[in-house]
Amino acid sequence: MERIGLRASPQATLKALQEVLRGVRLQDAKVYLITDWQDRREKARYAVFVHTPKKSVLSLDAFGPAFPGGEEALARLVEFLQAQGAGPFYEVVLPRSTLYTLFEMEDAEVLRSLMASANPADPGLYLEGAASRGTGSGRG
């Protein structure tokens, strides 16, 4: 598994994810949007785990409204993944301390941990949030 990005740097992490996923068959991808807030999305931070049979990538927590430009970058990432045929999408809510331990876990542990806590998510939710605040395209 590849770990990429910079914590609290949405644009740099978005660019790094797009680069590392270029040429990967994303039609086989499962996307896990990992957050530290469920009931207060306006404060949430997100890390992203993209899992395919041949490649897995975990970003540091760089997306979401917790960071300037983070909500727009998350919307752009979701749009990019959808355009490449990725899905299904899942949301995983973890306490912040647990979120940070993901980056230290063995690869198989990360996948098991995320699968155990994952709930199906509508990718449009991440596009709508950005659109309602005027920071994303809102396309779904």
C-alpha cells in the first residue's frame, strides 16, 4: 500500500492522489472516505483509501472543511474517482486518535479496520456539501 499526501494540505494531496492513480483500473476500486466527525460535517477532516485488487493508496487527512480549500478538494477528488468509474464509496467514522493510528498500521490491518467500520456512502453527499457552501461544482 502506498501512503501519500500531506496532512492539512488538500491541493497537494489531491494532486498526489491523481498522479498515483493515473493508469490504475479504478473500475475495480472501492473508495473509503475516512473522517473524524459524523454529526458535524462542517468540521470534518477526511483521509481517503482507494483499494483495488492491484493497488491500494491511503492519503493522509488532508480533505474536508477542517482545512482551507479541503472541501473543494474532496469534491474534486470524488468527481475524479467517479469519472474513472470508481465505486462503491464508503464512509468510515473513526475517533481522531484512531484515524492517526491508521497511518502506522500494517497494510492488511488498515483494510480490515476500514472494512469493519465502513458504511455505504452516496458520493453526491461530498459534492453537495461543497456546492452548498459555494466551493465545488456540485455535479453528481
